[in-house]
Amino acid sequence: ASTWASVKMGPPDAILGITEAFKKDQYEQKINLGVGAYRDDAGLPVVLPSVIEAEERLLKSCLDKEYAGITGISNFTKLAADLAYGEESIVLKEDRLAVTQTISGTGALRIGGEFLKKFHPSTKILLPQPSWANHAAVFRSSGLQPETYRYYNKETIGLDFEGLIEDLKNAEDGTAVLLHACAHNPTGVDPTPDQWKQISEVVKAKGHFPFFDMAYQGFASGSIERDAFAVRYFVEQGHQIALCQSFAKNMGLYGERVGAFSLVAESSEEKARIESQFKILVRPLYSNPPIHGARIASTILGDAQLKAQWLAEVKTMADRMITMRQLLKDNLEALGSTQNWDHVTSQIGMFCYTGLSGEQVDELAQKWSVYCTRDGRISIAGITSGNVKRLAQAIHEVSK
Ligand code: PMP
């Protein structure tokens, strides 16, 4: 028998399975709302002009292809930290932020999970219910025990703020808590600034460890600063946070795998000890991170004019999604839908939790060639001014 005869077929990835079904569908006007990647109004992937410019500059400068350090390109990690924490941040001024470049946001989560497992007393990490499907898998693979706190209220299609606070209060003191910094995936529901302040208080009172995942900075509201509110507020309040950053969405660098993981230390000396342990974690995993994407990001972030251009491009992407939300809602109302679709425009970021059931999602695919995940999550990036009318009609028909 083969050495691998006992290897069983694993279940397909839920989201990639949708792409497969979409590809097989022959209908010309089919719509894919499963993917978590930005598309322009023609439904096509986008390479940002600022990225093209950065690549042209890199090509001209004929850089070598030597290895980066174990924690990455230091110019990149510095600029990434500036973007998230703000250049004026006290932790940067006092040189007490430990940072490592990572294999995009997923790699940041994994390094963070491994670090917690090794050095933090909490064996658990609380995730919002629901959360990005990969969170539980990443933390479980790191040897932590993922559990959940209440987050989403099905009735209001909004935040279950009381449930969230209650669950954080009832958790054992000193538990690690994963927080989506902005544009919660999959719900599109974020706490308000005032609610973040209350979350910060509870986290502080309980001695919990705030672990931020920021995969969508700038991509949610169109403003880098606004989307960083929670992260910066927690730091101002004296929390020693963990932060995962991804440049997949806001720079459209999905396949380049550009990200960072950082921990706020108490002192510069402590930062150095933490970074030495980042190296010990990274070395046996992948030795050192890829260089090309990090060079693109640091070329953009390190040049005032190119950075300004990029910020405008981020805003264009965010604005297109905000416009598509409005158009979808307007079309549903114009069709005479008697349901309340306010959540379509009140939610933020790339995803919208429609409130559609699994059966309704199946019907969307079968009758309308409209594809999304069975939890009713649609990717706003898949909506265009050309398909929004047909989409609204499909959603209206299945939800009547
Ligand atoms: N966190 C969240 C909440 C996400 O939605 C994603 C991407 N879908 C990621 C992290 C990581 O993405 P990447 O590894 O491509 O940066």
C-alpha cells in the first residue's frame, strides 16, 4: 500500500469552494460576492497606481536579492509601525515597540499566537462570535484554546454590546482577547468610539490582554487615522497591546504577503528582549520574510508624495464600497422591499452581513447565479454599478 493510504480527504475551504462553484457557472451575469479582495467598478482586480510607481522605482534602483533580517526589513517595520500607532506615538518616541515583519496578516496572527503560547499565562484567547474563520484555526495551531465572546446580535443585525461587556467581565482575569481594530470580518459591525472606551475600561479592570487584528486600516472609512482609533486609544490608555497588520487590502498587495506583528513593551530594554524572541520563533518557521512586497510598502510610506497619492487611492477604494452599499440599499427599497436594510449602509468595510439565511443563500446561487458564504456575508467589493440592480432584485426575491 502507499505510505499515504490512510490520509483522508479534508473538507474544502468554505470560501474557496464558492469561487469553484462560481467558476463552473456558465451564466454571463453571474456575481461573485464570496471573495475578500477589492474589485473595481468593472469587477476587475486592481493594482494601485502608487504600487506600480513604487515597483518602477525599485526596478530602476537595481537592488540585490539578499536575505532580509529574520524580523524583516527594518525600514519597512518602522514605517508600518508609524502608520498604525501614529508617528507621534509615545511608544515609538520611547523606543519601546517590538516589531517583526510577517507573512501578511495571517503570519502576524500566527507569530502572535506562538508568542502568547510561549510567554503569556493565558492559555485561552477569546474571539468575537462570529469572527474571521481562520482565527480559531490559527490560534489552535499555535497551541492556544480559542473561545468566544458575544459580538453580533442577530435581531438588530448590529453589535451585542451588553453581551460583549458581560462576557469580558465574566472571563477569567488576564485572558487574551482578540479585537478587530476596524471593519469587523465577517459582520461589518464595529463598536463606536464611545463603546471602545468602555471596552478599554473593562479590559483594563480585568487585566485582559488586548490582541488587535487590523487587516483593513484605511480600507474601512477611507481614513488611516480614523480606522486606527481603537489601537491608538488603547495605547494612550496604557494598554500593552499586540497588533497584527496587513497590507493585503489597503495596498492591494494580497499575494505579496506584507504584514507586521508588534508588541508594546514597557521599556527599550524589554523591547530588545521581546524582539530577540521574535527571531527565535521566526527562524525555524521560515528563516526570514519575503522582500519584494515590503520594499513596495516602504517605498510608498517613505516618500511623502507617493504616500499622499496612496492615501487618496485608499480613499477611492473605500468610497466605492460606501457608494455600492448605498446603491444596494436604494435598489432594494425601489423594488418595494418592506424589510429594513439600514444595516447595509451602517456596517463598514468590505463585508456586509445581510441577515440572509443559509437556505436563502443557496437560492441566490441556484436561481440567480449570485454567490456568497452561507452565513449571508457578501463582499461589497464584488458589487458594481453594472450588477447592483440585478443583485438587489435577487436579494429581494429570496427574502420576500
Ligand atoms: N484578519 C482578518 C480579519 C481578515 O479578514 C484577513 C483577510 N481576509 C486577515 C486577517 C489576513 O489576511 P492576509 O493574511 O491576507 O493579510
